[in-house]
Amino acid sequence: MKLKLLLPAAVLTLGIIGGCGSEEDTVEMHHDHPSEDEVRSLEVDLEVPETAGIGEAVEFTAHVHSNGENVPDADSVMFEVLQDEDSLQMIEADHDENGNYTIEHTFDEAGTYTVISHVDAFQLHTMPQSEITIE
């Protein structure tokens, strides 16, 4: 009989203790922009043409966004061009507008290349990649 009464009392005690928390735990953010304490995402949409010709200027764009907003002030956006496993070049990109970081690159030889955008923002790093075939 005592055991039947002990279990509900233990559950009630845990519920009361669990409900107690600091005021900081329950503060909600009501800002248009996330605060430094809010968890940030880092998303990059990499745009690379599927094909291009030798000597043709090709545009690579990384659209950087976080928590539904464009990121015009990423810490670093670099485009790396690889052929097979060999890194050929790292090119720094500047912000154009609306979270877009764009460079132009010209290929001298036919082949399949990998383009990786290295993006650093909000103490996060992401590296989406895409392939381009030069004919």
C-alpha cells in the first residue's frame, strides 16, 4: 500500500522540481533579427553552370542565407576549383547584393572540374560543391 502512494508522490515532486527554472530559460526573443544567443543556420545555394567552353568566362555564385535572411556580411566566401583531387585555385569572393557572392573564372583546358564554395559566418563553416564540364 505504501508503494502505491510513494510512486505518485515521486512523480509530483519531479514535476515541481522540473518546472522550476531560471528566468533566462523562459525568455523569448521578439526581434526581427536573431540575437547572438539564438541558434543560427548557415545555408549556401551554390550556382555553377553544368557546361562551358574553353576560354569562356564562367560565373559562380554562392547565395548565403541564415534563418530565412540573406547574409551580406559573411566572414569569408572562397571558391575552390579542383581537377580530379588537385586543388587548382582558391578565389575570394566579395558580396554583390542580397547575400550573393559571385566570381568569374575562365578555364584553359577541357575536362570536368569541381567547384567548392567555402563559406564562414556565425562561427559556422559549410562547403557545398558542384561540377562543371569544360568542352
